[in-house]
Amino acid sequence: MVTKLRFSSLKLPIGGRSPRWIGLLVLGVALLTGMGAFAQTANFGSATLTPGFSADAGTLRGQTGGSSSLPGIVANRDKDGNLCLGFGSSTPDHLITLQGNFSALTLQVNSNRAVSTLVVQGPGNVVRCASGNNRAPNATLSGTDWAGGTYRVWVGSNVSGEQFNYTLTIRE
């Protein structure tokens, strides 16, 4: 839904001029409140990584179990045309902030033999996806050109509502 705001008719007696700054202030507040969906917290934790980060800094843990379609939340395909698959929580499992650009990163889920999926949405809404299968159940995502910024990460299952604990490792 698009709402048109008209500030030209707003006239308050402030120094004999129309207070257009009030209109800009109202517009700014409206835009900021509409961005609340991206400014989320993570279900299981966050990491802030700088180039050369330690193995401990790139290790996160969580549990799958949601029934939301991850492609329905983010995208059906990623930036390279790979299918985005799986079910998880509507809220990201992790937030990863990259302080600086990274030429290459690998994210791997250790799902203890359960088939896992991985969906990552980063700055500019760039999406990256990976999924495991019955022979190689751990979803592994390797990619280049990771821009600095905050990434929303979902670890999912190929079965709606399936629960399993996992460890997510991030390596340069």
C-alpha cells in the first residue's frame, strides 16, 4: 500500500513561512518505522567479524524447528540462480556483521546427520543459498565478494517443523 503525503497544504504560523521541515520530519519517522522488519534480533545470537577473525568468533549454535518457508521469506533463488530451500523461523537465526569486505567466506552447518539448508540475506538484499542432501547433509555455502554490512542467516530443515541442534561455522 502506497500512501501519498501532502505537506504543501500544511501551514502553521512559524515566522510567516510554511514549516516544510515538519513534513520532512514526519516523512523521516514514517520511513524509519517502516524499516523495523529488517532491524530484527536473532533467535540464537550474532557475530561481528573483521578480516582475520578467530575460529571461535566464527562459530554459532542454534536449533531448527520452524515451519515458515524460507524461500517465501527471502527469495526462491539466490544471486547465482541456486534454489533457496527449507523451513525455519520467520526471524533470522543469526545476524552476522562483517566489518569490512571479505574476498571469500564459507559458512557450514554441522547438523549431526540431519539434512540442513542455509539462507543468507545481506546488504542490498543479496541472497545466497545452499542445502544439504541425504549423502552430504550439512549445508555448505562458499562464496566470493562479501560486502561489509549485516547479514541475516537462517538455518533450516528440508522438513517443516523438524528440530535438530546445529553448529554454524564461518571461515575465511
